[in-house]
Amino acid sequence: MATTLSFYQEFFNRSLQNYSLPNQPAGLYDPVRFTLQSGGKRLRPVLVLISAGLFGSKPDKAFPAALAIELLHNFTLVHDDLMDQSTLRRGMATVHTKWNPSAAILSGDFLMIDAFRQFHHYPDSVQASCLEVFCKMAVTICEGQQEDIDFETSESVTIANYLEMIRKKTAVLLGASLRIGAIIGGSDEKKAVALERFGTNLGIAFQLQDDLLDTFGTSAELGKRIGGDILTNKKTYLILKAIESANPLQRKSLSNAMALTNPDKKIAQVTKCLNELNIAALTAEKMREFHQLAMEDLKELHFSEDSLLPLTELSNLLVIRKS
């Protein structure tokens, strides 16, 4: 019987319960507990488990690396929420809202530091290879985050710039998760690279879907306010495609809508401009392009369909999700 995505998700969630933290100082560790217990699909750490499993490694061997990925991911979310001044994450108050900005900074720092500590569970050669990928990925995420911030005030951002930014900020984490799992499983370099490329293309498709949901989803499904990207003037694919597709009059209308100060009116008017230009469909089309590239990368691995079932399940889940 093929191992399913849910098997790996359940294994990770069950194992995560054994991750213990000190009680004091509570101002540091309580926000960390809160963050890790606030849910999420755990897709990034699960990628580590799946990838290692493709090469015969048991999930418990890959768990420390999977935990490192989950800790790092949550570090980025805590700090990202603070930078964006987001008040909700997964339907719950963000750390800087529930506690304060200092708590968000410190608890995020702890998550990052403890992520690196997880690799001490592996032999020196495996540890060194994993940390090389992990460190490169972490630096790339920081570069992507800074570019995302810079884009908010830049008038010269292109669609190519945006796709490269989300590759750095979002997609490399999925790619690195798979590559680290492959290293732990003893993969050869060719297969590790193919898995990393699959994860990166899938990550870009994931972010494009995320952009769509931020504007065209629902608060109930997402667990956060719809239109957050619009309010913070994010140069998402939707906005950039609208600028590219619009005639001068439509472009002026979009510019006026983006300049509104009333939050509800701004979201409504920008969304109206996007609808007039059929941007949701155009974004979905681009998302499917990257999903298809990911599926082609998967074929290069020459594994059985049963072996790849968790990855195909996950890739389909990411592009049809509503939250």
C-alpha cells in the first residue's frame, strides 16, 4: 500500500508533541508554544519526511530536519507578521498583537536559533551538507523579504522581478526542504537537484495561489483579513499583471484606487479594477504553468507512481486550496 500525505502529516504532528520548551522566561517561550500550536498544514516539514522516505529513510530519522524546517518557517511568519503589522494568522492573533513587538522579535529569534540546533542529531558529513543547504536557503529568504519590502515603494517592478522575489521569499523553502530530505535519505546529486527544482516551481505556484486567495478568498477560509496585500501596497502578480494589461484609463483607475486611504473602499475599488481586467483568471493560468513545470520535474525522478503519491497529493492540494 502506498504511503499517503496524511501519514506523514500525522507522523509530524504526533512527533511535534514531544518538542519541549522551558517554562521560564514565559515571555520568550509562551509565544513560541503559541506559534507552533496554532496549526497549519505542516507541508514544508512533511516535504522533508517524504523526500527522505523516497530513498528508504524512516520518518523518525528525518524528523529533526523536518522540525528545523518548521521552526524556521514559523520564524519567518512571526517576523513577517510584525513587519506587515498583520493582526491575524491562521484565524488567531499574531504574536506581536497578542504580546508585543519585542516578544515577536525574541520568540522569532529563538525559533531560528533552535532550527539550526536540530541538525546536531546527524553525523558530521550529513550535518554539513544539510546546513549548507539550510543556510543558503535562510539567507535567500531574507533577500526575498527585503525585496518584497523594497517593491512596495518602487514604481519599476516587473513581473519577472516579482517571480524572482517569490522564488526567494517562498519557493526556496519548499525546494530546500526536499533537498535536505534527499540528503538524509542518501540520494544522489541528480535526484536531489530534481526534487529541489520540483519544490521551487511548486512553491512559486503556491505563492501565486496565495496572492489570489488574499484578494479573492474569504476571511473565514483564510483566517485573516482579505485584501491585506492591497492595503500594504504589495506589488503582487495580480497588481503587476493589471498594470501590464490595462489601457491608460484603466491604469489611472487602478492608481487612484491604490491611493485611497479608507481601507474598505481601497480593497473594494482595487478588486473592482482587477475584476474588469480578468486578473484572477490570468493569475490562475500562470499558477498552473508553474504547477505543470513542477510535475515535469517529478517525472525526471523515475520513481513509481505509488512512491510519488504523497508529492502528487501535496502538489494538487497546494493549487486547489482555499486557505
